[in-house]
Amino acid sequence: MHVPDNYLGVSTCATLAVASAPVLIHSIRKVARDFPKERFSALGVAAAFSFLAMMFNVPLPGGTTGHAVGGTVLAVLLGPEAACVAIAIALTIQALLFGDGGVVALGANIFNMAIVLTFGGYFAFVALRKLFGVGAKSATEARFRVRDCVAVGIASYVGLNLAALAAGVEFGIQPSLCADEAGRALYCPYPLSVSIPAMALGHLTLFGLAEVLFSVAVYGFAVKAAPGFATNEAVFAAPTGEEPSGKRAGSGRAALYFALALLIALTPLGLLAQGTAWGEWGADEIAETTVDGKPLGYTPEGMANGFEWSSVMPDYSASGLPDWFAYVLAAIVGVSLSVVLFKLASVFVSEKKVAN
């Protein structure tokens, strides 16, 4: 799902960055206006959960891999704007420090995963919630949770596949937009007839299932173990919108940090998936990729001579360290930065804004 640099032309990257900017700016303003200082830690935790979810690669027969994102469930729990900002921060950390997703293509990845996935999944949840009658005051608390889990699972599947479709379209239009005099693509060489089915295959099956399982698990855990984490009034105003007591809120925060620590410890499982995600090959791999059993046979010029970013821990690795240890270290760094950045951001939220 992460679009690397040099797979999309500069014009495509610029267009997607421009398209993402107003949504991201609106989301940041809403968060700054509506979230009190003490709630910014929840945004850091949300970014950390998404960061970790994207480290657990799931293998697909044929050698490709994929992962969950968690955008829909975070939108359900915190609101779509808050989730959008949290995932945008997670994607930025991944691109700059770990080379997971491109730096020039960061706007495209934010568009796909922080906007299309998050808002698309959230609106699907809202529609399903109305269809199921979830959240009605006459419903029992248990029924509310079970039905909402179903809605979260279905909506997260929808959101992930909307993002995959967006990425497939972005990949597939490149041969038409950017080609050399010989007609060979300068960037992603596969047309829509190849890119869309390739992206859909994994995300409609195993990757979609991973997103559903992760989303339902996070939703159920947050509602039961950390009720103070769920602050989206549109979802939790009734019947579970009561403010948790100080003791419950404290235990909820402890539960969230314990869950993050557990996920960090388990991240080496993401190394078990062999292969490269479709559309994320290196310039040295692209010529050997096959479609219908035929290798591409060349490296597109834009990839061979494109932009290169030297990340601190490329692909979550570090020279001289065992892969599993470097993976855990990268997870710790990513989670810590997610929490610290939002803690620092809370400094710029004035008391007057919070009071309003």
C-alpha cells in the first residue's frame, strides 16, 4: 500500500499532495480546536497503533505481502479528522526514518491511507450503523458493542479496499502519463488492467481480513479496557458515552500502553512474511517482476535515475544488528516519536481554545 518514490510521476505526486492539503489542514484545525491538551496523548497512541499495524506484514501466495492500517477503527473511536492526523504522522515517520513509503510520494500515501481509507471507512461505518440500528438508546450496552464490532469490521474492509483501489489507479495511469520516445513507461510500467487487479487481489482477501481482525480487536479492547480512549461523540454519546472515573481512566491508559508494548514485542512476526508488496519493488527488482509469466525486462528510467532518500533505518533494519532486534528497535522509535510529537503539539493548544 505504501507508494515508494519514483513509482508515480512528479505531476501525480504534486496533484495528490495538493488534493490532500485542504483535508489535512481542516483535520489539524479541528483537532486543535476540539481536543483539550490532556487528550493529545490519545492521538499519539492512535498514531502508534497504526504505525505498529503497518509493521505486521501478511504474506500472500505468490510472494507479495501487505498489512493492516487501522484508519477506520481510529476514526470510529476518535473521529475521522483525528484519525487522519494520527495516520499522517505515522506515515511521515515511516517515510523519513525508515524508508517505508516515499518522501516525494508522501502526499500520495497520505491521500490513500489517511484520507481515502479513513474517511471512506468512517462514512461506511456511519451508514452501517444506521442500517443496523446501532447506538439507539433502547439497545443494551452488550448489543451495542457487538453490533458496532460488526459495523467496524465491515467498514474497515471497505476503507482498506477503497485505498487499495486509489493506489491501483495511481499506479495504472502512469504508463499513459509518462513514457519515453520508445513508448516505455518512465515510472510504474503496469497499466490499469494489471495494477487494479493486482492491488485488489491481496486487499480483498488476506490483507482485508487482517484489517478486519485488527480493527475489531482494537475497537473491542478500547471499549472494554480503555473506555476513556473513545471520544468520538457521534458514536459514543449514547449509551456508552459516560465519562470514566479517574481510577478507570488511569487503568485504561495503562491498558493502552501495555497493548502497545505487547505489539512492539510481537513485531518480529512481521519479518516472517517473505517477498515484496506489489508496487513496492526496488529499482534493482523491477526488471525481474513478471506479469502472465513474462518479466518486464527493463528498469523504467524514472526509477533508475529518480529521487533517493537516505533513511536512518531503511526497511526497519540497522547495520550490525540482528533483523529481529532492529525491527523491535524501529518499533520503539516509531511509537515513542508518535507519542512525543503529539505531546509537544499539545503545547501549542491554548487554554482558551480548550475552554471553548
